[in-house]
Amino acid sequence: MSDPAAEDRPIKMFHHFAIEVADMDRSIDFYRDLFGFKLTERHKAGEIPSIPVDLVFLRCGSHHHDLVLSHNTKKKYRARTLADDAEGPAYIHNFAFACQDRASWETLMAKVRARGI
């Protein structure tokens, strides 16, 4: 079914999501092992002169990438604190994935619980 209002919108679809991570290898393992993402491409900081951060492209579908991870090798990362909830910069609240069916969701939730998340 077509959306008659779609021709008024310049955006055709959502393409990908990018997040900054404190530990690139751990983050890659997390998205690959837990969600089944495939590593599409990886670049070290400075490998491409105009990109000063580590970049990883992951896919869960047929696009080149659905999720991009970036890591600033010159940044000192720290864990969030309770004080950050009262004062600090905005951050991502959540992003969601759709599972194939209830059984797939239950399998995924078992993996999440096994990781202590």
C-alpha cells in the first residue's frame, strides 16, 4: 500500500545508525555474537586521512551497513555514573530490533540474560 503523503517527504527510508563506543573489539563481539550482525568493513583511525576515528560497519540485512561503530582513539572513556542521570549531556535512550517471531525473541532474551544484561 502506498503512502500518498510520501511524495511530500524527502526521506525514503531509515538507512543506518551510528554510535560511539569505548571498546571497539568488545562492541563488535557484542553485536556479532548476540544479534548476529556481520562485519562488513573496518578502518583504523587515520587509515583514511579524513577520518580520525576507528570505524566499523556492521549489517543485519542486505545493505552494506545498518550499524556503524566509531571509537576515538584519543579520547579517555569512562562509565556512566548516577550523577550523569541528574546532569550531563544527552545520550541515546534506545534503539530497537525486530525479531522473526516470538521463539526468536525468547532465544535472544536467553542470550541477553546469560550475559548478565
